[in-house]
Amino acid sequence: MEQVLIFLMMLAGATNAFFTPAETICNATLSRSLCSATLGESVYIQVMANTSSHMLFFKKLLPSGPIKVFSLKKEKVTIQEAFRNRSEFFVSNSTFKITSVETTDSGLYTLEVFDRNGVHVKTFNVTLDVQESNSSIMNTSWLALLILISVIVVVVVVMVLTVSWWCCCHKRKKKSKNNRGIITGSVK
């Protein structure tokens, strides 16, 4: 029984490998960068190599004007309410993460960098392009699921046949021992 549980846990891990949410990693450390992500996945945007002793202001530019996304002052990150539930900023590697990107996340983002004295150092721009899922990716996932289910069925059938064979052999040995005892007993 323990082997079956171990096998099921391994199978669960294999399933997780096939169906983990996709992630996109973008390098926005250039003056202008393009980042393409698929709808529903997570996107990691590295905004600088090192943010220590800098103040950062990350904004999304809209036709109606810029809206704040997050700021970093004295190693303290403040994420605006509209982005708080689906995003975080990692100070350790200067990366901004948006979980489950939506088409409304598409657009131009600006990062303004200031030194500790408040002097403007540089401005970075990154365009995030969120696209609908590709149907071939979905077909690949369904194919992987079909293969996984087929493997499970084959393993279960092999296990049932093995247990049945073992039971049959065990019964025959027991019957054979009983028959020998009867024959031996009747000779006396």
C-alpha cells in the first residue's frame, strides 16, 4: 500500500509539472524594453540591476494620465491599491511581479529612478503586451493530460493483474499443500 501512495505522489508531481502556470521574465533595464506575456500567466519585470540607495517610482501611462503602480523609498515598497492583490516587488533582485496578467495590464510603464538626495538619475520605459492564449499551447496541455491518464490506466491495470496473479498462485500453493496432506494421510 505504501508503494501505491508513493506512486500517486510522484504522479501528482508529474501532473503539476505539466500544468504549472506559465511565467514570463522580462529585462527592463534598458532605456526602452518590450515585454510580451500570455493572458493569465505571471510576469516578472526586472527593472534595475541594483536598487540599493535609490528611490523608484513605477507608473503606468494611460491616455488620461499616469497612474502609480509602486514606489520604493528607503527600502520600503508601497504598492498602490489597484495593483496590490496581484503584484509584488522584490527588493533583493529589483523585480516587479504581476500575477495572472490581464489584457488591461498591457501598456507603457515608466520607472523613474532617483538617488538618495532626490536627484533624478534615469528613466526606464517598458511596454507590456498581454496576448490571448495560443490554442496550440492548450492542445499540448490536453495531449499531456491524455497521455498522463493513459499511463495511470495502464499502471492500474498492471497492478490489478499482478495482485490477481499473486492471489491465484497463493491459492494454488495452499490447495497443493492441502492435497498433499490428504494423500499422505490416506496412505497410512
